[in-house]
Amino acid sequence: MDAKTTTTTTTSTNTNTTTANETALRDVLDRWKTHVDAHEPEGVGAVFTGEALFQGLHPYSVGRRGVAEYYASQPFGMTADYEILESRRLADDLVLGYLRVLFAFTDRPTLTVYISVLAKNEPGGWFLDHYQVSKLD
């Protein structure tokens, strides 16, 4: 799955709103993916807001430093491919997204998780303000 060519499924009745929501999400998620794939923890942290609430598969953190530390602990060669499953505009500057993400590794099977994100439009563009991972079996 390539983030730029992934087919997106949504249930929104307003196509223009759905497109705008997904454009906002892709703006930040494509930057996130680029830094995850390149194993650039500081770059991953930079796509989050300064007060972002981050919950990966380890204890949560708040802010960019915690995000960078989490991704620094991930193995080299890990890549992420995402698919936007749902999106909702909560306010002019807030978009909620629900994603399926496949994390691929060089030495173990691909891990499929589901992530809820809240993208926030701040000076400089869209940033992740909330990130919550669920591992469903």
C-alpha cells in the first residue's frame, strides 16, 4: 500500500468536505510517513504539535520529545503505509481521522494497527495533536 495511491473509503455524504478533510490529513500523514520510513525520529516529532498527546504501543507521552523518543526506539527498516478509513471535520482547524496502518519490518511480520489522529491547522500547516494506536486481533 502506498500512502499517495491508497484508495480511501469514507461514509461522509459531502464529497467536498471529505476531500478537504482527507487533503488535510494527507498533508500531515505523508510527512509523518516520510520520516518514519527514513528512521528520522526528530522529523517524526516535528509533525506533532508541541502539546500533542501521543499513545503508541508503549506508555503515552505529551509533546514532540516523547514522540521522537518513541520513534527512536523503533527498528531501522520499519516502514509505514496508511489508509484513511474515516474522517470528520470537528472545527475549521481540526480534522479527526481513523486509519489502518501497516508497519513493515525487515526481520518480522508486518504489524497492522488502527490509529485515531487529530490533525490541527497551526501556523506552518497541519500537525498531529493527538495519536492513539489500537491493536485489534
